[in-house]
Amino acid sequence: MDATRVTEQPTSFERPPGADPADARGGLLRAPSPSRASAGAALPPQARTGEPPSIPGTTAPSGNDKALVSNGPEHAQPSSATEADTHRPRPVPEAIPAQPGTDQDPAAAGQERRTGQSLTPGRPTPMRRDGDRLRFVGAATRRIARGLDLDEIVMGLCRATVPTFSDAILVYLRDPLPVGDERPTGPVVLRLRRTDRIPEDRDTESGFLPAQGVPEPTELAELSAVTAELCEVQPGGALAEVLRGVRPVFADAPAARAALPELLGSDGESVVPEGQRAILAPLRGRRRVIGAALFLRRPERIAFEADDLLVAAQLATHSALGIDKAVLYGREAYIADELQRTMLPENLPRPTGVRLASRYLPAAETARVGGDWYDAIPLPGSRVALVVGDVMGHSMTSAAIMGQLRTTAQTLAGLDLPPQEVLHHLDEQAQRLGTDRMATCLYAVYDPVSHRITIANAGHPPPVLLHLGGRAEVLRVPPGAPIGVGGVDFEAVELDAPAGATLLLYTDGLVESRLRDVWTGIEQLREKLAATAQLTGPDHPPPLEALCDEVLDMLGPGDRDDDIALLAARFDGIAPSDVAYWFLEPEDAAPGRARKLARRALSRWGLEELTDSVELLVSEVVTNAVRYASRPVTLRLLRTDVLRCEVGDDVPQLPRLRQARATDEGGRGLYLVNRLARRWGATRLSTGKVVWFELNHG
């Protein structure tokens, strides 16, 4: 035997001689040959202190050689036979005693330091396996933690495990998965969620790879075909006992051997190789076991060891906790989304003189649901309130606050308060909900008779008005402070709202993202509206629904950071020739004068067929108004697709419909209105009330 051979094995980070430089596994897949290990046994014991070792066939080094021996690195790779002679055997660590007879017995290096079993040639050294396991567990848990939802976490477990740790894996989860602290009812059912086996592209992320070139057996290739998809865990059965134990077990253990037929089905047990080549690991979340994972290795591959149970336990723990969090997050996002959608108007009203269209888009998966809302509220005098708002944050709390603010806005609108007063009361309501409850809101009131719109803003992006000729302008509205700041006065502005124009109200998710600031987005929105209007010409506004779709098309791939609420209003208005308006003194002659004025207006509009009904109803409503009023009563007739009559007075009490008795002299006025009118109602104003009714015509 040549005594000049290198006597040391390469460390975990060294590549053995003859290894392919392109092989990423390096020394991990190849252990030293038996002949090289035996060379260490041929080394003689050390000579006297201070003398170099005496090796047959060599001579003592010269002075220069001695300097190389003393200064050279102890574990450096030799470049010549002379350098190889200068190497000394590696000292044995204190914690691991050397075998008697030598300073470093090669058999000790081949012993499993935990089990005492000798290693099969070609297997990595024990220290190297421990390091590889740690690296693998670190890489696998990072990969599992990348998942945000249930499918991504399960896929991360499979991709990290196959083929790095096992040749195949089966993942079973409870169906349905329990959420939070809720206690599931009924039997425990496990559903096969995913199966993975060795793919063509091997995973090299962790570096803990199996041997290559081993053909894949048929039993692992047909996992999903032979295993049962559903498994009902029998109380007190073998599978229930294994799951209750929580810790991973080898499949050849008595408990697991009895549980596998229950889990896999009658035919599924055939896919489990003999020996310690399968691990059954329960998946336990924060409260209870939520599933199980079965790791399989081929019969030709090295069996699992005791330390691999610790690896399986780490994988199962991280996966189960991730699944628990994903289920909780998914349920919260679902509830928030449903809460917000149910609080948004299901159908927009159809007020006189204005057409409406709306859109709502939830945020991307990274941001989930927020607190955006829109609303259109009919007001007395054929007016309509247009509202859009955005509660800060993305959570179920934001959606709940949005619902409270929207309800408050509807109540305030019913009082017919000015826009700035509505924002003031919303600000007070937000402060009552909490010190950190912030929201932006824009409140506008459109009057189709005067063709004017009054707008108040609370920190919201300004609206955009698209004129009939195709010109789009950003309205100059005082920005104001967000709702919830407190102690801030809001200012309202009154602007022209010409017929044929379109007002666009939106939330900041439409114009602001990580890729652009809010003012850049507003300018792009203005340009998009102008370009869309050019397609239909200067005399025809673009269709309202198509306009909303075109606006949403301006969103790019990275622009869905926030949810989007969009409300578009097309102003048709009411022509002055279709409006008749009078003041009546609160006196006994007022009902007769009201009948005469209504008859003249109907004759001018060519609606003589409604004369009898209108005279009767106007007389009843005006009679009720002048009975208690102290100021002049207003009477207004509006001709649109219906004939609308409005009677206003300074008494805030609203009339109630009641059934008059046979002996009553009054109380039948509203009964007649209810029977003859298409619709009717009464609205309280800050100065009194308005009672109105509508009749169909031609």
C-alpha cells in the first residue's frame, strides 16, 4: 500500500477528488472509498516528542521542510507526496473517546455517534447528516412560510419535501377545517388535499438530496389512484390514537401499521414500502389536530432514521400553524368582504333628472378588503345626495366602521342637512367610534331644477366633471380634513351642473398605487375621460355603464393595492318649462287656489286626463298643510317621466296614514293619496316638511 496517500477525509464543505465540478452536491453524495479509509489505519504511532513521524519509504524532512510542516495548514489538501507525508492524523474530540490501539481508529469515524451502528459505504458521515438536516429544515420552513393561503402552504410543504426529504408525500386535512376556537360537530373526516412525488425537475434549494439514477417504482407513481380521498376517523381507532399522540411515527410501528389502512383505504397500504421508509406525522394546529402527512421513500433508497422523525415533526408543526393562520385570515377576509358588500347599495335609486351607475372592486389579495363605500340618496324636491367615502385600513373593523358611517350619512341626508353639516356630524360620529377611526368622504347634493350641485369634501380626492363637449375638469373643491380628526370646519361650494354633464366620484384606489401618486392618477383619469368622450362626438355623451368600464381599464397590473368604489352621475336636469312653482298663504282659500293653479299647469302640458285626480289629491294635501302652518305653503309640479306634486310647510311633524272610522269627519286625505297615487311620501326638512306624490301620465 502506498504510504503517501492522503489520510484525511474531506470536510462537509470539500469536494472529494474525482467529483464532477458541475455537481452541486459535491462531497455530499460521495463518501471516501474503503481503501482510502484503510490507509489511515496503516499510519504508525507518533514518534518521540519533537520528532517527525517515521513512515516507511520516506526520509526525514530538511530544515525547509520542517518550516512547511510547522507553518502549513493542518487540513490543507496536499499538492505532492512530500506534503502528504507532513499531515498528522486528525485529533479526536474530547466528547468522543478514541478506540483503543490507535490515535484515530477509522472505525470510530464510521460509527453512528448516537446509535452506535456502523454506516453503509456511500452514506454521508454523521456530522454531515446533522448539518444537512438543519439546513434542510431551515430552507423548508422558509418555503412553507412564504405561503399566504391554504393551497400555497400545502404546496410549499410538498415542494420542500419532495424529493429532498422523501420521494413522495400525501397530505390529509380535515374537511371542513375548523376555524379558530370553534368546536367542529360530527365525525372527523380527513380529505386527501394533495399528493406529490418526485418531479422531473429536482429541488436543489436545501442541498439534502437523494441519490440519483434510481428508477421510480410504480407504486409511488399511482398514489392518488390507489389511496382513498376521504377517511373518517373512527373514535378510539388506531388512526385516532396516532393523531392524538401528535408525534410522528414510523409506518412499521405497531400503532401506525394499524392506522394506515384506515387512512389510505384498503388498496392504499400497498404504496407503503417495507422497513423505516415511511413516516406518519400528525398536523396539529393551535387547538387541535387538523390533518396528517405521510412521507414515503422508495425501497431502493436509504431508510429513514430516528433523527428524521424530528425533521418530520418540524415540517408538520410549521405547516399546521401556517394552515391555521391561513384559515383564520381567509375567514376574516371573507366576513369583511361579505360585510362590506351587504352594506353597499344593492340597487341604485332612479331619481328624477339624473342617471346613475356604480362599480366596486375589492383590493388585490395582498391588501384584501377595505372600507370604501358609495351611496345615492333621494332628497325632497327631486334632489339627490351623492356620497363616496373611504375608511382607512383593510380589515373587518374597517368594513364595520364603513357600515356605521354609511348608515349615519343616510340618516343625516333624511334630515335634509347641508353637505357641510352632514360631514360635521359624520366627524362627530367617527370620534365616538374611537380616536383612531379615520375616513375620507365627499358629499354632494344635485338639484335638477336649478341645475346646480353643492359639494363638501373631507380629505377625499376631488371629483371630475365631464362636460357634454368632451372637456374633463377636476373640480376645485376645498379638500378639508378627514373625518375623525375633530374640531375642523367643513366648507361647501356650489357649482354649475349643466345638462348632459357627467360627475365622477371615486376613492383613492382608482388613482393612487405604489407605481403612481394620487395627483398623477387624477390627471390620468381626466385624460381617460376626455379620450372616451371623443369617441361618441361632442353632441352625445358616452353611455354611462361603458364609461365606468373604460375608467376601470386604466388600472395597470400593479394598481390594485386598494379597493375601489366608483359612482357616476349623468345630469339630465329638469327644464324650466316642466316646472310650476307657487306660494300659498295659509288660509281657508288656499286649497281652492291650489286646484285652479294645478288645472292651468296640466292644461299647458297637455295632461288634462289627470286633472280630476290631481285636483283631488292637491286639495287634500294642501288642506292638511294650511291647517297647522304659520308661514306660506309651497306647491310645486314637476313634469318628467311622471307627474310629481310637492307640498311644503313649516310644520316638522310628519303625517301618518290611518284608517278613518265611519263617524270621523276627517282622516281620509292620506288614504285617498295612498289609493290614487303611484307613489307618495313625506320628508322632514330643517325648516319643516314636504309631502309629495307621483302620478303616471301618457
